[in-house]
Amino acid sequence: MDTKLKETLRQLHATLAHHGPVDEELQSLLRQLDGDIKLILDQPPEPDGGTSTYGLAERTQEITAKFAAKHPALEPTLRELTRILGNMGI
């Protein structure tokens, strides 16, 4: 897994722990996103060079928008995560 991505995910978890609990819906979305990122990064590349990342970038942006409204301190870290995933082609 990309070092910058790992660090950003660690930072997100630390920020979540520091700023207190988030509602169950956002926790669920983050757990799903975290699992999806790990799954994609652990997969071997597809023979045609493509990846099966359908919807991941859009979901990341959607989660970022929800967090920005309810937990503004988390939004910069999520925005960075979205940027890193985009740069990776995910």
C-alpha cells in the first residue's frame, strides 16, 4: 500500500479518535471505505491494466461532503485521501 495513503488513513483514524464519536452512518461509511481501499490495493493488477474501483472516488467525495458539514476538523484529511486515491487512479 502506498506510504502516503497509509499515513493519511492513520491520520484520519487519529483525528476521529481525538474529535470524539461520529454518528453510526458515518462510521459505517468509513469502515466500508477503509475496507474497499484495502481490498483494492491488495488485489493484483488486472491483465488489461484496469482496476475494479468503480464508485470508490465518488463515495470518498460523498463521505467528505458529509463530514465537512458535521465534523469540519475531519474534512481536510478526507480531502487529502480523495486526492491521493485520484492520483493513484482509484
